[in-house]
Amino acid sequence: VQLQASGGGMVQAGDSLRLSCAASGGRISTYTMGWFRQAPGKEREPVAAIKWNGGSTRYTDSVKGRFTISRDSAKNTAYLQMNSLKPEDTAVYYCAAGPRSTITSSMLDSIRYDYWGQGTLVTVSS
């Protein structure tokens, strides 16, 4: 499956953005989908993940209550709605697809993901 992330941009603190991850060559309904991010000079970190059937979601603590991951099987696209953005959310955001067998406790482990998009830059100014 090929993944194309989009929707990044430059916003001010408190603004919202919605990232999209369009899949081709495979159906996202058969994958666990995740969003990860990498800030300048830092290691990649998990952001959110959603089960292949949308039944479970997981978020890293720093985005809980602000970010929402979702998926639209008809559009074969996953989304990350980001509200109340903070400067520390500035990063390149990557979407990824992993096996549907990924257990809930492992959904934020990047090693579980086999396919990665190219990343989209989100810059939040104070």
C-alpha cells in the first residue's frame, strides 16, 4: 500500500488543522493506521493510531483531548484532526499502515508499521 500524507501548513497556536492520509494499492480497512511525528532534532514519536475496524484508538498523552484520529473506508483515507495546536506540535507528521493483527497495546509502536507516507510539515507559531 502507498500512503500520501497532506494537510500540513503553518498556523498559529490555538488553531486547527486536519491531516489526511490517502492510501492506494490497498484498502485501509485491512490495516491498523497510525500517525507519527518528528520534530527538528528529535526522534520520531507516536501521535495516534486506529484499529483496522475503527474499534479502538490510542493517543500519546501530549495530544489527548486535542487530536482525533479517524478513517473513512469509502475514501480509503485516514485523518488526524488537530485542535488547540501548540508550538510543541511543530513537526513532520507521517502516516503509517500496519497489520490488522496489531494488538491495542502495540498500536503506538512504530516498529509494528510496515508502510509509511512521505510526511507533511506542521509548523505552529506562538
